[in-house]
Amino acid sequence: MILIVGGAGYIGSHTIKELVEKSEVLVLDNLSTGHQWAVDERAIFVKGDLGNEEDLEKIFSSYTIDAVMHFAANSLVGESVINPLKYYHNNVTETLTLLKVMMKHNVKKFIFSSTAATYGIPKDDFLTELSLTKPINPYGRSKLMIEQILEDFFHAYDLHYVVLRYFNAAGAHESSSIGESHEPETHLIPIILQHLLGQREKISVFGTDYETPDGTCIRDYIHVTDLAKAHILALNALLTGRKQTAIYNLGNGTGYSVKEIIETCEAVTERQAKIEYVERRAGDPAQLIASSEKIFQELGWKAQLKLPAIIESAWNWHKRNV
Ligand code: UFG
């Protein structure tokens, strides 16, 4: 049985769609930001909190867990700058509770959702796993802290783990049955598509004076199903003993500016956006682009879906949910 903590969220629910084909899946989620409707019906769902030791004890004593995937976290860069306590509590303290109960029950295979925000302001055009990690916001720091804790747990308790550093997750499942659904929504692509569906008056572009060709921030957008597939490969590598520890970047290796994203959304939807240019948002680095060469070499993973296909899948999902 594979335990998916935070399986009702955006990336967790897409990973479950891939995982239920081959494994028994148990989901723990407190539904603070996720949705029970997003969890595939073939998975067992338990409503509970990863910070609650009693909830965890019940699960680990009732089921034989072979590995844990941990998706449950707060993940908004801007919010983390304003409310760091929430981020250090939910992302660090609660993860420690999960790890503590795992160690007690001798469950020693772990896949951790990390982020490109661990790099801070990049010195390299393409970030590799060896690039300097110097986060510039509490969200990135909270994830890096867990990465460091995992390394110590490997040495002290023989915890085997894979850290997956996501770049900008986007898109929706090919069935359009699940997709990105945050409340409130803060991410660029869903915001643009909601605007193009008439649900928002305009799009605000945060900052036009970055050191990038058009002055807006550049990000590496990666389809959520590509992310999901990387989790399956990482899990197999742990379960077969092929890997004891690893850190992998997950991105497409191509950067798009905020302006380019808006233009691609306009092209895919054949609609025109109304844009306002405003101040920078706190905590945003100018550019984040991945090199995902390491996971290609070691596990054979490569992103399949490029930007127009990513936006098209998101558009299909948003149109269904107007
Ligand atoms: N942006 C706008 N207007 C908006 C929303 C976003 O201009 O209304 C800009 C942001 O300033 C940023 C870019 O669009 O430059 C992308 O912003 P998102 O909020 O969509 O995504 P982030 O890059 O801030 O963060 C996402 C995840 C993080 C993760 C990061 C890694 O939310 O968890 O990608 O790159 F750490």
C-alpha cells in the first residue's frame, strides 16, 4: 500500500490517477485546500491531518505501508512572505510529525514534493541539482529545511528518499475530470484562463522591470501529468532498491515570460486579454529554468508536453468548470 499525504490536492490527485493503475493507494488529506472529488475512487480516502499524531498512528497501525509520497504543503511564494509562521508550521513541523511516525513504524521509503523555489536567485541559466540553493522566500526555505532533514534521516535512520523539485506545475488531466482548482487562485495560467472565460475583469502582470528580455518573470512550466509520471518512476526506483537517495529537478527546460504565457493563452483560446501592469510581487526571482538531465539519465524521465499542449489541457478543464 502506498500512502499519499495531500492526495486531494492538485499534483497529488494527478499522481494518484497514474498510481491506482498498478498499486493500492491510501490517501490522507485534511481537505484544507484539496478536494475529495479529485481523489480517484479506486483509492481509499481518510480525512485527517498529517500534524496530528493520533490520525497518523491509526493509519500506520491499520495498514501495511510500503512507501509514502508527501504532497501536503502550503505552496504560495507571496503568502509565505506575509505569513512565514504558517509555512514553517505546516511545511516543516507537520512533516516532522509524519517522519517521526514513519520511523516508529519502520516505513522508510519517502517521496517528497520540493520546489524550484529552493534555488532563490539563480546564478545559472539552467538550474541543475548542484546549483546553489539559497531560497529568497519562506516557502522555499521551508522545503529546503525538509530536504536537509531527510539527508540526516538517511544517515541516522536509513530513510530512503527521492526529492522532486517541481518547477511551475500547470495543465490538467487529459480526461478533464481533474485540474488546477485553488481557492483563491493565485497562479498565472489559471488566472489568465479564468479572465478569458469572463470570470475576472483583467490580468495583473507583476513587475515589468526584471532583467529579462521583455522585463517580466520567466518560468519553466511543466505539465502536471508529466510530474505525476516522475513520481511513479521515483517510487519504483526506491521500491526496487535502485536508488537510496536522490534529488531531481522536474521541468521542461524552456523558460517563458509572463507576457509570453499570456500570448500563448490568447492564441490557444482565440480570445483577447485585458492586461494591467503593476508592481513586482514580493519573493519572485526573475528567472527559473530547469535542467532535468539528471532524472533523464538515471530514471529515463523526460517531460512530454510542451507549453501549448499544457495550456490547451488547462483550457479544456476550465471550460468544463465555468
Ligand atoms: N504572475 C503575474 N500575475 C498573476 C499571477 C502571477 O504576473 O496574477 C506572475 C508571477 O509574478 C510569476 C509568474 O507569474 O512571475 C508565475 O507565478 P505563479 O504564481 O503562477 O507561480 P510561482 O512561480 O510564483 O510559483 C510556482 C509555485 C511554487 C513554486 C514555483 C517554482 O506556486 O510553489 O512555482 O517555480 F515554488
